[in-house]
Amino acid sequence: MPVLLDTHAFLWWCQDSPELSLKARKAMKEQDCFVSFASFWEMAIKIGQGKLLMPGVPDRWIADQMSLNGFEQLEISYRQIMRCAAMPRHHGDPFDRLLVAQAQEEKLPLVSRDPAFDAYGIKRIW
């Protein structure tokens, strides 16, 4: 079954970070992985704010990592956006709320260390 990657899971995989759990690493190695457009947007904002540094030119590095790792892009649908409106406020981060909506709509487990996602009843791999 394919999995949806939280932004930090994508970054940690690409940088071979020890922060990525063994269970998450195994799932990402064995399953098809999706990276949401929400994560690309989140990274772009954090890069612009100086809160996220990339090991290369950001747009090229991210595109290269997507290709090298065989990750697929997950576009954001109107249905997923509207799901956020009715979602309980267990999590205040708009990017994370959209990831929850996408995981629910697409029936994908979410690879993330954030336990706040558990309140939404989605499968979280960590």
C-alpha cells in the first residue's frame, strides 16, 4: 500500500537522517511514496523565511530527490481542501491538516513522527 510522507519524513529520507525511525525507513523503502504539494508549499515558505536550508538550489534539489527516490507528487484536490473545513481542530498547522485530509481521502497511511495525527483516526507510521 502506498504511503504519504510528512514533510520532515521526506527531508530526513533525502538527507539520510538518523531522525527517521527504522519503521518509517522500512515503509518508505518497501512502499510507493507520495509527497504532497502541501509539503512543497511548506518547504518553499520555510526556505523563504530562512527557517529551512537545502543542500542545493531548492527547486532543483527537491525535484532531483523526487526523481532519484522514485517518489510521486500528490496534487491537492478541491475535495481535500473542503474536508479541512469540517475537520476537528486537533492540529492547528494548516499544512498538517491538509495532509490529514489527503490521507483520509486517498486512504493512505501517513509517515510522520507527529502523534497529533493519531486523533484523526488515520494510520500513522513511525
